[in-house]
Amino acid sequence: MKMLPLLSVLLLAGILLSACTSGASTASSWAGATLANDAIYFAGTTQVFALRPDNGNSIWSYPENGSASRIFLAAPTVSTDQVIAGDYVGGLVSLNAKDGSENWTFSEAKGKYVGSALATDTMIIAPNADGNLYALDLQGKLVWKFAANNAFWSQPVTDSQNVYASSLDHYLYAVDLNTGEQFWKADLGATLVSSPLLDSGVLYQGSIDGVMNAVDAATGKIKWAQKLDAGIWATPVLSNGKLYFGDQKTKIYILDAANGTIEQSIDVGAAVIGSGVLINDGIAFGTESGDLVMIGLDGRKLWSRTIGGMIYSNLVSNGTIVLVVETQGDRPLVALDTNGTEIWYFAGK
């Protein structure tokens, strides 16, 4: 059997430990970026940055002087003119999108914010490692709180009626958006660390034991479950009825979204931890070995670029640029064009 890369093993061990205990999570995470409002918002460990997409120059940073005692890693969430960022000491802050000034803070959570918040027209739903979803109004006041049996590590999704959230306790939950009352929960049999993908009334959710599940959003019933070679850490990409995602070993998979049939697997030589991103007629994925790999929708390898560091975070694109977050690399954030040519990088200061 191929030996898993050391960092993946350590992260998985942290997840399994957390899944067997109550309270906050113990595993590491990695930084995240968001593109919105003609700006890039980057959670760069000790600070949140707003950057210009064309050249990576800083617009503002929060706090002005970062501190090792306050860590930001979840990709910020943009809600109109607010940027919502969670830290590793249980603080959730709303920042003015233009200048980075504080609008409000919420400090009731007892654990880390590992996953991004979800923003709707009227609310912000924040998942926390203390096992709670916190629903706030746009002024930061608590509307409701929903408790699971273990940590929430990923961003929820919504269909404007229910919120769907995956937990380390093996359950995918559906709760009422307005009240926080549980509608159903589905036991998927293993730790869930990624956000579900919601499309046409179906939730697609991968698990750490390597199963991709399709769940009926109306009932919570499992429509199909496909076992794969290794753990799934990220949300799949859906295009033309096909699901595209990577695993913790070396594979990118293409599944038929209707029935879960494996149509193709592509070996890229390293773990694919983050979500890919659809660009033109292909999908780009980052690998643990630091490569950006572009595959066609038919599974052909189109090109590969070495970025450096390790790529664990979800890729981000607006159709013009692609953002790659490095872990343990010299360049925390790298921007490329859609052909994989580097445009600029941000050093984090």
C-alpha cells in the first residue's frame, strides 16, 4: 500500500481524535481566500487582507498588527458590504468591505472557526468547532443556535428554506433556516469535513472513509453511495451531470451524478485535498506536492504547473484569474491566469 504523506496522516489523526471526544477540534487547518466585490479577501493566519485582483496590492488588513494569539484561516465570507471572518479563539468579526474597520464582533462560540460562514440576505450562519451552528442577523445578534454531537468544520449551504451542514459526528443535518429546528439528519457513517454540494434537490457529500454520497435534500434519504480508494476532504465540482473531486491518495474522480457510477479516475501522483474550480472547458485541482493540474471535462490532462508549497485549500477563480493558497510555502497566495501563467504573488505582509 502506498504510504500517505505525513501531513495528511497527522491531520487525519487529529480528526479521528476530535471525532471521539467532545469540545473543540484539535487538528490543524489551512488558509483560505474569497473573490468578491472586485477584491480578494484572504485569511492569512494572523491577519485578514483585502487585495487588488489585478496586482495583489494590499487595500487594507485587519487587525493592523497581527498577533500569534489570534489566527484566521477560514476563507472570509462577503455579505454585501460586510466581510465576515472567524478566528481560532472563538471570535467572529464583521468588517467594512471597503476599509476593514470593525462593524461588530460575536464572541459566544467556545471553539475554532475552521469553516467559512454562510451569508443569506438576512442572516449569517457560522459553523464552529464547539459543535454549534450560530445564526446571526446582519447586525451580529444571535437569532438561533443549533447543537450537533461534534464539531462543524465546513461552510453550510442553503436552499432558502433549510440549512444543510456536515459534522464530524458523521451526520449531515438539515435545519430550518428561520428557526434552527432540526428537519432531518442523515448518518453517513464516517467523519464529514467538507461542505455538501447542493444541486436540484440533491446533496453530494464526501466522507473521510472515501465514500461519496448523494442525499435527497427533502427527506435525508441516501440516494446512492460510492466507495472510493481514499478519504474525501473537499466539495465536488458539478458540470454537465458529472462530479469531479480528488482523494487523499493520488486520484481525481469523475462520477455520474445521477447514480454514482465511476466514469473515470485520473492519477495525479499526490493527494488532492481541496476543491477544484471550473475554468473554461476544464477543472483545475491543487495537489499536496504543490502542483496545479488542469483536466478537461473528459478527464484528459491538459497541463500542469508547479506552484510550490503544498496546496490544501480550495481553489478560487472569477474566470479571469485563479487563486492558489500555499501551505508551508514561501508565497502564501499566488494568482495565475487561466492558462496557468503566474501573474503575481502575495507574501503575506
